[in-house]
Amino acid sequence: MNPNTRRRFLHRSALAFTALALHPVSRAAAARSLTLSAATIPDPDGHHPALRLQGDWLVIAISDGRYSGLGEISHSLDDAACLRRVRELFTAHIAARQLSREFPAELANGAFATAPDFVTATAISGLDQALHDLVAQREGVPVWQLFAPKPAQDSVPCYLSTNRALRSREPVDFVRATAAALALGVAAVKITPFKAVEPPGDPLVQAEAGFTVLDAVRAAHPLISLRVDCHERFTPEATATLLPRFARYNLTWLEEPCPPGPVLAELRAKAGMPFAIGELFFGETRFRELIEQRRADVIMPDPKHVGGFGPLVRVCRLAEKLGGQVSPHNPSGPIATCAAVHAAAVSRAVNSVELILTSDPTRQPGRELLTDGRLLIPRTAGWGLSQAQLSAQTGARFGPIKV
């Protein structure tokens, strides 16, 4: 060997050995094969017939033998099918790959760029969350720090959604649930009072029960920031007729009054109140339409359905460029809650985060981060909630996906 070539070879070998010695965990972890497991966390509040998205909390874990990255796949509307899809996608696109910081983005721009159905969208989202958590744990940083050197904000306002904690849905139940949410220190609540609006009935007649609820909540709590979610139950024509009635309640926003479409721009212009839209959208395209065509003031990507954490961040940055506001949709468990909070650390476009109110205070997602109505940005590695901590808090038992 030429002496100069030999010296260069030895020098490079020494550098490589030094790098391996300085980073033994990440190098060793990179060489390990990845494994997949899942756990179902029973949600006593998640099965009422009035709920749009029913079910338990489903969490998946991708492990390299030392670290485990967590993702949530709750509320796909078919848990067994979603678990099967997770296993198929993991086997096809993740199991044999070497994990790197760039790998989740490569998937999001490639095999995970499209989803043919809602189940697949949820499966992709959970896998992306878990990969980001695993990468961040390997690097010893919070997930948000994979995207930003310092947090865009140290905390983010939150509001409590009362819908899932209700066993009965009389006006007094909504008032009590609102009081229970306020007792957690927030000043903002979302209610969903229009379950009686169902085709083929007259939506204007059916809506009266919901307005009775609104009257009761606003009378009992006149100063709270109040959001109303309609779950697309009204037609555009009924929405237009009812807008003056909604305006009387001084709402922070009106959420999904009718199915999304171009008519939302016209309705929003007439409304005199903000519209919040987009909780079940996958990817960026439809959120771009909402902002550019002025169909919504607040867009609501859900970490479990938008494609995962990477796509959630992309939607937030899209909103920054186009002047929109983001409030991640999150009627969910602890991992989706972590993802929503970490998005607020990446982007100031996130103006609030949704938390569900639970009937069991010990199962309240995000409670450890909640201070004076705001959620603190985690500073520990990964989501800030490990698999061991999650199991200790909820009794989650992880095992192979067998469906």
C-alpha cells in the first residue's frame, strides 16, 4: 500500500473508531433489528353510542431491544383491521430497515405518502409517531427537538372536551361536566350537544335540544371560552339558518357544522365567528384548501389520522406560511396527547391543544403537563412518556399483534 494511502486509511479508521466509542448506544442500537408490539388500554368513556369515534386506547411500540418508540392508533373505527394493517406496513417497510433520523420522512414522502382508507391512515400515523419517538430516544432529545433547536413556546393553552365523559346527555349533565373540566384549572371547554340531529329528520327541529344545552352551559358558566362541535350533522342550508343563533353564545369557534366543501367559505364569511375544520384529514392537501380558500380559521389535524408526527409538523408549518391557526384534534389517549403538545413546541401556529375529560381522574391524559390551563412542553427524551411509565400508569400490557 502507498504510504500516503496507508496513512489516510489509518487516519479514517481511527476517526471511525472514535465515533463508535463516543456514541456506543446509537451505533449498537442501529445494528439491532426492530420489533413490533401493541397494547389495548380499556377506556371506560370511549363506547357511548353518541360518540363519533368510539373505542379503547390502542398503543403500538417499535423496539430496537433497548429503546421503545410509542405510537397511538386509537379510533380507526376498526381496531382489529388497524392492528393488522400496522403489522403489514411494519413488515413491508420498517422491520428490515436501519433506522436513522431521516427514515420517518423518507417513509412519509414514499410508501406512507397516501392512504386508501381511514384505517390505513391511522395505522400509518401510529407507526410514524413510534418511529419519531424511537429516533428521539436514541438521540437523547425530545421529539420536538428533531425539528427545532429550541421550543417555539414553553407551554400551550388547552381546552377540555367533555363529550366522552358523559354517561347521560341532559342539559344538567353538560353543566356538571363543564364544571368538572374547569376544576382541572382550564378556562376553555368544548361541548357536543347536537346528537339528536340525524337524517331524515328536520335538522332545525332536532337542533332545539342542543340549543337548550347551550343555554344551560352558557348560563351556568358565562365567562368560559366555549367551543361547540357539530360533527358535520347539519346541512349547509341548515347551518346558514342557524348561524345567527350560534352567534348569541359568543363561541370561541364553531366546529364542523356541516360536511367540508367549498360552501364552507361562504358560510364562514357570514358566520361572524371562527370555524374549526379538519379532524379526520390525512396529509397536507385538504388543509391547504381550508386555509387558502378561507373555509376555516382553525385547522384541526389529528396526530392519529393526519399521517403521524412528521405530517402533523408539516401541516403546522403550512399554516405558518399561509397565516392559519392550528389546534390538534385529540379526543385521545396519552401518546396522541404527547404528539399534539410536541407539535406546539415546533410551531407557534398551534394556538391550543384538545384534551379529553375522563370520568376517572387517574386516567386523565396530559394531567402531568397541565398547569394553570396550559400544557408544559416536555424536555425529556422522546415523548417524555416511556413504555414502562405508560404501563405503570395504565396497566398496559404489550405483546405481539396476533389478529
